[in-house]
Amino acid sequence: MIQKCIFTILLFLFFLPFTTSASRFVTDSSKRVIKIPDKVGKIICSGSGCLRLISYFSAQDLVVAVDDLERRKRRFDARPYSIANPQYRNLPVFGGFRGNDNPEAIIGLKKKPDLIFKTYSKSGYDPVELQEKTKIPVLILEYGDLGVKKSQLFNSLRIIGKALERCKRAEELIGFFKSEIDRLNKRTISVQNPKSCFIGGIAFKGPHGFQSTEPNYPPFQFVNAHNIAGTENSKNLRHSNFSKEVILKSDPDILFLDLSTIQMAEGGLYELRNDPIYKALSAVNNGRVYGVLPYNWYTQNYGSIIADAWYIGKVLYPERFKDVDPVQKADDIYRFLLSKPAFKIMDDRFMNMAFKSVSMVK
């Protein structure tokens, strides 16, 4: 009897590796309950901004392949996560940017991922079909924002934290964003009759001219700025091409230029210097046009958004931000999110116009 029990135990132990595999379940942003390996050692990130979020977790060592955008070499680039992780450019490619995945390329990777994270799941390759074809679990993440969709962003950070067993880091990131926004608000909430302002040149799936803006531009909201493009009817409006005539009529006290626009030979900077309507603006004539880091670059740059808010606060309310060095603050933000500074490299790429008055001389 004892011999029979020992034989049964040995038989069970022999076949255990082939009959069971440690796993657990994670609920993604679409409420799908996905079975993932107990230990995730290799991943890929599909969709705009997905690799940015993963980089915030210092999980770059887990990334085994990238989409084709990460391999491109361009004169202009405003992705701090890429600056901090140049090794991404040397990884194999698994598909196209904006989620246009190639299942065959994924299956054929030398290092096959244990898990795929995917943002903006309604564009590009269908995540359910991708999971079926590759036999690799796919976790959908809502990218969210730092405004009305903060809860979606924070939920995605928690999903990543759970999947990678880095829940503490997820809470640190959420706490950081909440704290920065709260500190900016406290410095500015009591301002009476704030100066009017406008930001132009914001990228949206590519560069645009000066009319391109965000009615709910988060840095303006964080510092309680008077944004002439923000109205009661624009609360849920993400992107807008604002009327030049309304800009002229409003004649805002201060203009901000999103430096992504200088990718265009005749973008926002060219327009401010040459268009008669813009040239008539008092801010243009009085040296009150200021450059800020790109808001969108493969979707929203969360670190740069916070950094821009501190700089904008200093421009609009210098007395309330006199203790703040915006450049140092920006690098403090990048160090927390990515463990490395990134401001100087981005500033160099954008003709050294970040966080300073932009010359209107051609």
C-alpha cells in the first residue's frame, strides 16, 4: 500500500510540469477577465502611448519588441520615454504604429512575449482576434488623460501594476499626478482676474498650424488660466481649429506656442511671424509669445503636460511661482517618471525655444 502511494506521488510529480502552469487573472479596461502567466517576464506594447505607460514602471527590461514608430529616426521627437530608453530603437519590430499589429511577426519573435498590452483598442488590429491568433493574452488599457478621464488613466496604471506585480509603483504614479495637479491648483485658485491666454500649434495625429488648440488644455486648467478657447460648450471637446478672427478679437494677453508645430515649414511659428491677423496681436508685438513642450506626441505626453503647467504658471503668475525653476522642475518630473532627465535633449531638438519667449523676428 505504501509502495503504491509513493508510486502515485512520483507519477504526479513527473507529469506536473506538463499538466499545470501557474497563472492568474487580471481584469482589463474593457472589463475582460484575462488569464495571464503567474510571472510575466516578456511583454510588447501596442498602440499610441502604451510604451510610455510601461516605461513609467521601469519595466523597459521586459520589452522584447516595438512597433515601427519606435525605430524611426527623425529630426524632431518629443517623447521623453524614448529619450530615456534609446535601446528601444534596437529591438525587433512586431508591427505598425497606432496598433497595426502583425500577428505573424509576433509569433515569429525570437523572444516570444508572455503578455501584450494594447491602448486605443478600437484602432488598428482587433485585440480579441490578436489574442486568438497569437495565443498570447492581450490586456486592453484605456489611455485616458489628466482631465475628465483621469480615472481611466489611473485604472490602467493599476492594471499594469497588477499584471507586472508592481502595484506599489502604480499607486506612486497616481499619487504623483494627483499631488502635482493639486499643488498647481493651490497656488492659483485664488487669483482674481487672471490674464487671458491661448495656446496654438498643438499636434493632433500630426503637426498643425497655430489655429490648432485644445479648449480644455490641461496645463491651463491646472493653473486656473483664462483660456479664450475654453467655453461652457467646449467641456467635452478635445481638439479644435480655433477661428483666427476670434483670436484677433479676443487679443489674449499671452500666447503659448506648442513647439510641435515647428515641424511644419509654414506652421504656427511661421504664421505668427507672417500672417497679418496674427501680427496684429498685442502679444506678438509685445514679446509675450512663449514656447512650451509638445502636448501630443504619439498621444499625450503626461510628464510634459505637468512640466508645461509649471512653466505656464510662472509666466502667468510670476509672483506665485518665483521659487520655481521650470527647467529643473521638468527634469525632476522626468526623473520621477523615467529615472532620467530629458528637457535639454528636447529643447535642443526644438530649436531651443522651450520655456522661453519666442522671437518674432524671421
